[in-house]
Amino acid sequence: MELLVALQSSGAAQALRGSTWLYPTVAFAHAAGACLAVGAIALVDLRLLGVGKAVPRDALLAFAVPIALGGAALAVLAGSAMFATGAAHFARNPAFLFKMAALAFALWNAVAFHRFGADRAPVHAAASLVAWMAVVAGGILTAYF
């Protein structure tokens, strides 16, 4: 807990909390990154579930993966800054903890998909869609707990 208090007491966290425009800008960046990442992932998941079969899978992957990775990087960077503003609170926030658990599952599912391959693609794609929706829901609900 001391580390979390130290993090939220840092100059950067205080500046972010104290600024009229900086925190909303970072929150927007987090949301924009999440939209890009989750949107691109959802397109791939839906394709793996058989939606949009006219779109070649490899072409979709070549287009969507860089968008997902860039969006995820933006979401993680901005989200880390937002976490720093109230680390001790977020570490006890049930919605935030749910979001982190859903995120861990979504990432584990992606690793499992790449490890076990296409024979289980529909299962992983469906699990991915549910997991990413849970991440988004947890993120939204974090503000209310």
C-alpha cells in the first residue's frame, strides 16, 4: 500500500490530478486507445466466428493487428497515468479489479489462441469478444465505485 500511496503522491500524479485539461485529455487518450484496440480485435474475432467471410482473413489481420497493438499501447500508457492519480483507491475498487481480471483473461485467451491454433478459433474468438466487453464494462463502472 505504501508504494501505491507514493505513486499517487508523485509530482506527475499530482500535476495530472490538479490540471483542468490534462486529466481529461489523458482519459480521452485512454478511451480512444481502447476503442481502437477493442474495435480491431472485435473485427478479427467476428471474422474467426464466420462473419464477413468475403474478407480474406490474412488481409484483415494485416490491417487490424497494427491498429489493435497501437490502440492497446495508447490505452496502457494513458491508463497507467490515470491509475497513478489514485492508485490506492483503484487497487481496492471492485470494478477496476474486475476490469484487470477480465484483461488478464483476454490476454491469456489471446496467447492460448496463438499457441493452440485454428482448430479452437471459434471458442477463443467468442471468449475474446466476451472478455473485451467485460474489460470495457469494468472500465466504465470504475468511475462509479
